[in-house]
Amino acid sequence: MCGIAGAIGFVDESIVEAVGRMKHALLHRGPDAGGCARISINDATSTGVVLGHRRLSIIDLAEHANQPMHDARTGNVLIYNGEVYNFRELRSELETEGATFETQSDTEVVLKAYSRWGDACAERFRGMFALALWDARAQQLVLMRDRLGIKPLYVARLTRGDKVTVLLASEVRALLESGLIDRRLNAQALETYLWNGFVAGRQSIIDGVELLPAGTVATCDPAGNVQEQKFWSLDSAQQPGETDTAALGEELRQAVATRLISDVPLGVFLSGGVDSSAVAALAAQASGSPVRTFNIAFDEAAFDESQYARVVAERLGTDHEEIRLTESIFRSGLDNALSCIDQPTFDAINTYFVSDAVRKAGLTVALAGTGGDELFGGYSSFVDLPHARRWSRRLNQLPRPLRNALADVIIRLKTGTPGAVPPQIRWGKLHDVLDAEGDLLKLYQVSYSLFTQDFLSQLRMRRDSSTEYGLPNELVQQMHEAIESIPELSAISRLELSSFIGQRLLRDTDSASMAVSLEVRVPLLDHRVVEEADRLDPSIRHHPLGRKQLFKRLAMPELDHALFDRPKAGFVLPIEQWTRSAVREQVDALLTDAALCESAGLNAATVSRLWQAFQADAPGLYWSRIWSIFVLLWWCRTYRVSL
């Protein structure tokens, strides 16, 4: 796991120095080693390539496995972030075809795989990766990103007169540190953030900086021309109907077993819920020695599930450690937690605190249960969205004035007398649900939106027309195509994977864990696991809804499933309580700063009204609404960014 930075095109000393600054900004991602390679294409025009790397040593810790890595036979040069878990099998295949190796690393396998198979090597990789590879023969830079988008890769195009340079980096903040990027918010990205609490789509929060889409290979020539080709996506024409679950069970076992390969200490995040327990159980099955598991405990009983994790660890025979996170630790570590955020998001700091605790306990690699709910129907969305869809279609047959009047009555009955800000959750969104007219994607977006459309119009200074329901128009079309011809529950799963996982959770996990130099592996999001799950008939995969019975049976047959017969609770910090106490002054200072609000595109009076309503315990205002605004303002102030 590492950080990469580079440039192609016009490359003079100022560009080389800028890449050096970007590389230094990625030190937290790779504290073990750093290197840089400069390749001249045309000295007369200062055309070239510069590639920088920071290494977190995981496999083959020797110096000869550092990067940039050169292929002496082809002249190719690679910088690479991630892990290819089937590298040993690929190495054996390459060796039978005459390849020789000088290291035991997966990096060299990636480099030689490209030399043998070209761009098609991406289809052979099983893992998480973002890479840049200089192809000496083709005289082009090849960029790749893994299928699910576990590892990030950002690109920016600079034009100065007739000179073009394309910059790339693992983080948006690294590109800002180049000193070559304007610190200007992108209006479209801001629109998606205010709706979702994270930036959705390829456009980053910084104007001109884009995220290479997941499952994509791109080539960039010295003139700065970039061409992209998708090498993976779930087949939108495939009708889920498979009833045999044996293949899925085998892929789950392989996914976890291959992710135990490491030359440094490794453990498993264990919350005590189904997903993390399943990963721990599969790891215990595959490992020849007791697996180390870690749980975060809280003083606040409503958030503490340590007793459940303790029972699971005992049944599995793991080497279990409990780490307590208190309000005082949260308060003292908040600045560091906020500093882990690469793009504004309301949901990264929980991962930061658990990652920081596990790293301090001596681990460099941790396995997480990310993806189980999305694949096997663990969220309430699998129950609520079909109900909302049916009622939305029925009530849309009423005249609009009557429908709106009925909605007002229902909202009042369900939520009571509103505060200074109307409820922004569940029943408070009834008007938006009805306006969605049964469209599943729109209903999904409404269900996860931070604010109603009415309040959002009051909160933002201006509306960006290139978005619809909090998503860029391009992404709306892609997501519609992915779900239009498949069963409803399968479609919801794809929406969860594309949006919640792909746009938010993976990005947050990457930035928060790498902030403390911890590699987090997510075996449930192995692409073969995802493909096998997607093929299954929904009646086998999802029913009974919310129980994840199939997943439990396949992943942990040795555990008593009654251990999980309790209301679902995700890993959430007591932020609502702490926002009202430990960090109240910090939040207040930013949310009442009118100039800062307006520079970030927010209506200062509306922000102030929202904050006052939250402090007054107005119904239907969860902490995430306040926290999302706080993080946005903190981020803009810290990185000197404005609209």
C-alpha cells in the first residue's frame, strides 16, 4: 500500500519540483521508502515523464522491491498503490513463459504482467490497485484502477500557453500541494456533496481535478491526450437467477485466504456484527495460527457492542484486543481525524479512530467486513425502498394539490410540531418521495439525502444544473442502465455498491486508514465474490430480508447464528452527543462564520438557523446534517479553497 504521484507532457524543473512536493504530501501513505524517476522523451521541447512513489512495505520488505520499479528488458517503469492478491499464481504463469524475477513482490509481477499481456493484464489482477506505468515502446503513460474503486487515482490537466502537463496523484490534497492547481471548489461537486455528504461522480471537489473511474484503463500520451477504456462492470444484461451457492462460498473462502498474505503484522476489525464476524471466521479457517482481532469499545452503552465481539472472538479462538475510545480521546484526536479527510465527507473519522488504534497496537494490515450489507441485503433500504416505490406510484395518481396536502398531514402526524427547521429525515422527506414517481434511483437518492430538496434550495447559494437528485447527469445515466432490467432487490444491491460503497465508504476508508499508514483489505468486495453474488436469484440471496442467512451459512457455519439476533447497529461513533458537548465550540465557530459559509457557497443565515435548530433538539435533525456542513467548512478553511 502506497502513494503515487507523477506528471507527463511538458516537464521542466518546476514540474519535477511539484511532483516532489506531491510525493512528500503522501508521506503518511508510505513512510518506509520513497523514490522518483525522470524519463526524457524530447529534451528540445522539455517533454517527459516524472514518477514519484511513497512505500508502505507489506510484501517483500527488501530495498530491491522499492519503487519506481524499472523493467530492464523493456524500459518500462511502474509506480503502484495496492495489492494484487493472486500475484503468486500470475508469477508462476509468467515464469512458464520465460519471465525471470529479482524480487518476491507483487509489484514486479504487475510490471512483468504488463510486459507480457499489455492492458489486458488488468483483467487478470485480483485485488485493489491504482497504478501508473510508463510504456517505453508505445511512449505513453498507462493508468489503471481496480474494478470496485478501492484505491483512488486523481488526474488534472494543466495548460500553460501551448504547453500541456497531466498530473496524477493518490489524493486530491497532494495535487493541491503541487502549487499548480487553482484552489477553487467545483460547483457540480459541491452540489453532490450537499445532497449526499460526500462528492459523487468523477469530478472532485476541486475544479479541474478528476477521479479515474473504477475498472478503467487509461492511456496518456506526451501531448496530454487521455483515452479511457472500461475493463470491468457488472453485466447489466445478466438476469440474476442462479440457485447454486457453492461457487460463492468458494470465492468467499479464497478472497479471505489470499488477503492473509503479508510480511508484516495483520489482524481483523471485529465489531461483533455479521460482516466482520464472517471475515474473522473465514480468516480463522484459513490461518494456521490464531488470528488477531480488534474491537473498539465506548463508554456510551448505546454505541458499545464490545460484549458481542468478545463472544465471537472466544468462539473463534482469536487473539482478541479491546480498545476503548472515550470522549476525551475523541476531543484530543479530532484535529488529526479531520486532517485525514482527502475530500469533504461526513463519515471518515470513525474509520480514522479505529485505524489509528489498530496501528498503534502494532498492525500494518487489517481486514474489514465492508460490503456484506450491500451484497446480502443487510440495510433497511432493501425493505423500505420497495414499499416507498409502491406508495409513490399509487399516490401519484392523485392530483398534485391533493397529494401535497395529504403529504403535509402525514408529515405532521408522524413528526409532530416542526422546529425552526422542518424534519430532514424519513417522513420529513415525504414530498420528495412522492415527486420521485416510483423511480428507484431517485427514491434511493432521496432515502440517503441529508436534506429535503426544499431546505437544500435554501442552504446553497446557487443550483448546479448538471446534477439530478444529487448525482452528475452522466452518473445518473450509468446507474439507470445498470439497474433497469434486473429484479428490484438486485438493483438496490447494485445501487448500494455503486453509491454508498463506491462513492463514499471505500474512499473514506482509504484516506482514513492511510492517514496512519494502515492497509485495510476488504475481501467481501473481491470482484469474483461480487460477481457470484450478483448472479444469484434474489429469493436465495436476500431472503429473509435483513437476515443475511445465506451469507451466515456460507461464511461461518461453525458459529451459532443466534449470536446475531439483535437490532442492526453499524459502527458509529457517539458524534451526536459529542457535537453537543466535547467539540461544540469548534463546530459553533465555523457554523457561525458568515464569510466562510458564503465562500463555500452556503447561505450563512440558513446554516445558522440549522445549527440553532439542532441545539434546540428540533425533531428530525440527525448529527450528520450538522457534521457535513462542519467538515465542509473546516476543509475549505484548512486548504484555502473557495467557490
